[in-house]
Amino acid sequence: MTSQAFDELRLKSQKLPDTPGVYFFIGPKKEILYIGKATSLKDRVKSYFGKDLVLTRGERLVEMVELAVHIEHHQTESVLEALMFEAHEIQKHQPKYNILGKDGKSFNYVVITDEEFPAIRVVRGKEISYGTSPHLNAKFLAGPFPHGGELREALRIIRRIFPYRDDKCIPYNQQKNPDKPKACWNAQIGLCPGVCVGKVTKREYARTIKHITLFFEGKMEKLLKEVERDMHSCAKQNKFEEAAKLKRTLFALEHIHDMGLIKRDLERIEGGDTFRIEAYDIAHLSGKETVGVMTVIEDGELEKSQYRKFRIRGSGGKIKVDDTNNLKEVIERRLGHPEWPLPSLMVIDGGVGQINAANAVLTERKFSIPVVSVVKDSRHKPKDILGEEKHIETWRHSILLANAEAHRFAIGYHRKLRSKGFRI
């Protein structure tokens, strides 16, 4: 019997499921040789027994497969859970053939800081000083995570379920004027529980951090039980609003496979395509130094190298105080650049008039691109988003971020022109 035939028979005997999970290659002394995650346990493990393993995985993993005598697996409900559980198990067992487990200096870790209101941050392995550095006092450490994109998407999903504080949020009791605390941007869009303005108590926030810790440890069953128990406890104490919030959290966790990472390489969001959002805004002073800008977000990340500026030309060289027509000019000129990737979604600043103007240009040019618009209140704060609900629900954070970034970029460009005395 050849080595390859033996490998194939050994693989078939495993009967691995076609579901997400984490797999373990076990050595002759029952030691864990290697840990990996998969969208499909069956397909991923099968790939280790192909003829081209040395080309696709390298000699190190060929050696690992030859040593292995058994494969174990832990099935999960989603790729997101598999990502968390894999990192936790690598950190715990430090398998010989997981290079990341031996030297993770260039890879990402998630740190929960040891503070009254802990922050969650992503750091490189070389930055970590577990509980000893005054610059990074870690209460909890998760990782390593080899792929930054996967981790960013995971954190976006987790943060929608469990809003948490990051370094940009200054707790209300640490601000210069704690009697009039300032809300951070993420608190305004629901991704921070309001640590900055005292909306959450230390005890309530500690419960959230505990839930996030359980998630990173891959203890989903325990997490679900704790959230359900907390929900019933709040209901008994007549804290119905908090109980309702926990009920929504429980629902999100139970349906996380509908929200989770789908394939990138083998596990990439949006079926393997980049989701590109372009946001547009106009800035001027009584019609003078009128400019337009375009900002870009791809898969939730700002892409500043792809931002674009437009000096408004106007009709026949005459520039009017007309944001709607100026917006149409910007979109027409943008669509005149076939070398730029087309957006998956356009974000406009304004109301019905602006969104209709954008759609008119797209229809005339025969482009099928969905458009949403961010409506502002009298203080220029977002109060509503117009457009297809499916896009708004899925990409709300990115839409608001792109819109805010477009406003900032437009104002900055306009002021720069004014300071130089340009006339357009």
C-alpha cells in the first residue's frame, strides 16, 4: 500500500462534515501538530492529501501530514466562530507546525486593556507586553490572527452585537470637563455604548467585556447561556429596555452564521468581490471656491489613496450656488474615468433632490449603481439615510463614515483653495 493510498483511506475514515470549524492534526504521541480553520472541514482537510501539497503548502506541512496519525475537529456555526476558536487554540497549545504560534511578531492580536472601562484594540505581536507595559496593559489577549482583513471584518460584526470602547473614546470621568462630556463618533452611530458620556455603568460595561471575552475564547454555548440569563434577570428587575436589548443580542448570536465571514481566499466577504463605497460632497462659500470631492471605502476600510478632488466648472463657465447641479457635474466627471473601479454603492450628502440628481446621471449614462443619501439636521448631524433598506442595514456604519469623511475632505480642500487665493 502506497503512502498516498494510506492517506486517502485515513482521510475517508475521518468522516468530516461539510461545515465551518477548526481541525487538529494529531501526532503519534497524541500531541497537536497543527491547528487550522475552515469554511468546510471536509474540503479543507481533503486539500492536505492532494498530489500538489508541496507546491501549495510547502515542505513543512508535508512533513506534518506524514507525521500525523489522526485528525480531530471542532464544528462551529459560522466561519467567524471558527476564526476566534482557531486563534484561541493556537495560543493555548502552541503547535509545532503552526509558525504563527511560534513567532507571531508580525501578526495581529486583539487586546482588551486592564482599565476601569477597558478598550479593545488591535496590535502587532511585537507591541505586546502582557500586563507589564505601561503603554499596553493587557487584561486579555486573543490571537494570533494572520489575516488583517478577516480580523477587521470579524471585529465589525462583533461590534454590531457588542458595542465597545476603542482608544478614540475617552471615558466621561477622564475628560477635561466631565460635567459636559463629549460623545465619540462611534457612540453617535451606535458602535460604542456611550462610555464617553456616562450612558453605561462600570458594571454594565464589564458584562459586555465578559461577553466579548467568551466570544474570543470560542465559548459560544456558555456565551449564549450567559446572555439569556442576563436577559431574564433584567426582565425580573423590570429593566425592560435592557432586557429587550439583550434579547436582540441573543438573536444576533443565534443567527451569526447569517452575518458571518463567507469566503475570503476560502473565507472572503461578498462572495469574493470587494464592496466599494464612494461618497460625494460639495463645499463653497457663497458660491466661491466651489469644489467637489469623492472619498472611497472598500470592505469597510478607508482608501485615502483613491480620494479625488474636483474644481467645479459650472455651466458655460458660470458657477452658481446650486449644490444639486454641482453634484451632477462631479458624478458626470467621475463616470468619465473608466480606469477607476466602479462603486458598489454611491453615498450622497443631502435629501431627495440630491439622490434624484445622482440617479438621473446614472440612468442617462446607463450605469446601474445603487445610491443612498445622508440627510442632516440643523447642526449638520446625520438624522436619516434614504435609499434601499438592504444597503442601509448592511453598510450603515460605512455609509456614515464615508459621508463624514467626504464632508471633512471637501471642507479641507475648499479652505486650502481659499487660503491660496484661488478663484475658480
